[in-house]
Amino acid sequence: MPAIPRQDQKAAHWKRLGVIPGAPECVIKAAHLAQIKLHHPDRGGDAEAAKKINIAYDELKGAGSAANEYVAAHYHAEPWVVLGITSAADPALVQRAGKQLAAEVSKLPRLAERVEWAIANFTQTLPPAAAAASRAAAAGAATRIRASAAPIASRGPRGLESWVNLGDIYWREARRHTMALTWPDAVPQRIAIRCEGAVRADLRRSSTEPSRCELDVSIDWDASGAGAGKRRVVNGMVSIKWPGSRGFTTKVTGTLLPYASPNGGHESAAADETPPAQPALPDGLPAKLDLGRIEWRADATRTIQLTWHAFAPYEISVDAPGPLRAEVTASKVMPGRFSVALSVDWDATAFSPGPTVRGYTLDVPVVVRWGAGGEAEVRVKGLIIYPALVTPSPAAVDLGAVTMGQQTRTSLVLISSAVTEVEIVPTAWLQRVDGSGRVLDGPLRLATNVPVRVEFRVHWPPIAERATASFAAGKPVRPTGRLLVRWDGRAIEVPVQMTVPPPKRSAR
């Protein structure tokens, strides 16, 4: 099989993403995101198609032009050419590519306005006479172009959206999406609105501004069918047409939840209508949860798997009082399954008073809420062990006057509020020793509230090195330093000192 020429491969990649060859780099990225969202296997798409889309993006990445240069070069082109996408692009791609392109040229008002015009007029085309007039004006022609006998399409308003997502809508909820429309001159007197599917649209004219109006898009509950059952997606179309135009169509989508909203949206239902079903308690919800003993700053995350098999909510909320925190993750594979991860917030204000010997007793209610008033409480208990507090005694060590070379010892008593290991770093002229005088090195383990005596002896060589000059002048040496006690990222310094007088000279 002969190899496909590189140029033909590029052409196939542009076509697969739905963009015009040479489109801006930001539009190529937006097209890839829109296409992969549509064809990803996790969303019910085809894996092979998603693979080809990723390959196309990898091949075209970096081959696009700068956004400002592209829009300026195609300023007087058709709306889809201005956006850098094909005329058959999906409404979702129009919105995604248009918003991305508008953001790129936002600092250039003239180009940004042209991009907004292209988004609003994507489904419209200019007649030949109007296109010729636009090109002549851009070229600076001195001849005035008169209107031809054929009527020119009336320019549409700014603010029209080709795709509206109403999101998750509870049964009988008064959810609506408003498009604020601004016309070049005044709002036409005659505007025809046609709705398809379970959606409705209402036009409201501004009483103060003749050029402004609002188009409200909402769910037509009388055409939505029964409310009980599993949640479902509704699709509809709203077409708006004014004199001298081909019209504009907006795709409307939304997800109907089969139970009433928390604000009582079902009250608007007919008197003889059966109240919608409510979701019951989920599987996997415990009455209480014992975290046991938790060491300070340890990872003590516990995860609860909640599953609704019927009338599953689209989302849930979890109220966890401090020092607990909760993170909710909805399953992408199984609707109605949620993971609630409970963990300890170690920076919570509950720990601000500071550690105690007894630790912190955790006993808080975690409330899970869903749907129309669905609520359950889980009691979470546990014992949080505070970090150890090590206290030295005495707070400072003074060995007094010590004769040079004399075998001298001192000690330090350590006590801890919890089991921990401490590291003791003495100053250069002290050594940590045991009862037999053997030098010790390494950590020391402390039990809870059990005093431990640590012995030290004077190490004379470092003192002797600097004592010669002082003794020759008849002055004593006063070694100073510190004993460093470290544990669990904390440390305490214990100052130490002594005085070594000069040796007495023998009389001749």
C-alpha cells in the first residue's frame, strides 16, 4: 500500500478537527478539546476516533498562526473563516473556539468585536452585494456603493448563543438562561420565536433602551413528561427570526433530576399530580466511624463509598466540622456512586491552644445532604495524639570552677509527654557517657512521663588548645556552649558553661 503524502495527512488532520488550514493555535487547541470531549470512550465515544483526534492534534500543534494576525487577515471574511473553523462546525465548537479566540485578542477591541460578531452571526451569510461593499470599503475605494435591488440581510444582535446548557434542573425548578441581545439600531417590531423539544423561550424588550432585549430560555414542564424515574437529558432548539434575516438557532440541553428542588419547586405542579419520588438512604452509609488513635500529622484518611441504586442524586454535599474535612468525588462510570474522603485538617483552629498530655478527643457529626431534603448523619470519633513535649531540667547548666584536667561530670534530666526519640548533640567540650564512662552516640527513646537522666563529662582537649595563652597571661578560661535536644522536628537548647582558673605556680 503506497504511503500517504505528508501534505495529504495534514489536510486530513485539519478536516478531522474541523478547523481551517492555518487557523490560530488557540482555535486548534479548542477544537481538540471539543472533539475529544465528544468522542472520548469514558463519555460513550469511539476509542479509535478519539485516538485519531489526538494524533491530529499532535500533528497540528505548533502549525497554527497567531490569533491577532489571523483575525486581522480575515477581518472581512465569513463568520466561520474569522473563527478559523469550518462552516459545518458543531455549536459547541463554535462557542469554545470563539471564546478562546476572543480571550486571545481581548486587548485589541476592534479584533475582539469582530470575533464576537462572528460568534453571533455564525449561521448567517452575507449576500454578494454586501460582501462586495465590505471588500471595497476595506480597500479604501472612493466610489460609494449603492444598495442593490436585492435586500441585504439585516445584521443580527450581539449576544446570541448557539448552544445553551441549563445544567442540572430539579423537577419543576424555575431555572432559566438569559441572553442579553443588543441590536445595531432598534429591536425589530416583528420577531418570530419557534421552540422544538421540551424547551420554551420568552422575549422581553427593554423599556429604557430601544436597542436591547432579553431572551429567556427555560424548560417547558408541560412538555417534559413525568418526573419520577432516573435522571435524563433533554435536548431542544430555539429559533429566532427577524425581518430580512435567515434566522438564528440555539441548541438547548439540560439534565432533569427526577425529584423536587430543595426550595420546593414541586409546588408549581398541578394539584392532581403525584409528588415525585425521593431518593432513599444510600448503600455504604455507616451510622458511626471510629478513626482510632491517630498520630500527630499522620495520614488518617478514611473513604466512604455511597451508592444510590434508584432516584440517584446528581450531586451531594458533606458538612464536616473542624478539625475534619471532607472531599466528595462523583463516579464517572456509575451514576449515583460517590466517594467521601474524610481526613484531619492539621492546621485547624481546634489545635491552636497547643498540645496537651491527654491529646485531642475527636467526636463530631458529619452530615451528608442530597436531593430535596435528603440528609443523614455519621458520627466520627477518634483520639488524636499530640506531638511529644520534651522538657529539660535544669534549663541551664553551670559547672562552676573546675581545675584543668579534673574528671568532671554533669547531668540533664529529660521528661516527655509522649513516647518519642530524641537526639542529643552536646557542645564540643562535653561528651555524653553512660554510668561506666563509655561515650554514647545515637538517639534516646523516652517513655511517657518517665524522667531520664543523661550524663555528660568534660572533654578537655578542645579547652586545652585555647587555654595556653590565657593561662600565660594569668587569666582563667570560661568555656561556653549549648546542649541541643532534637525530636519530631522540634529542638531545645540548654546553655552550659564553666570556669577553668589558671594553674597555681609553685614557689621556688
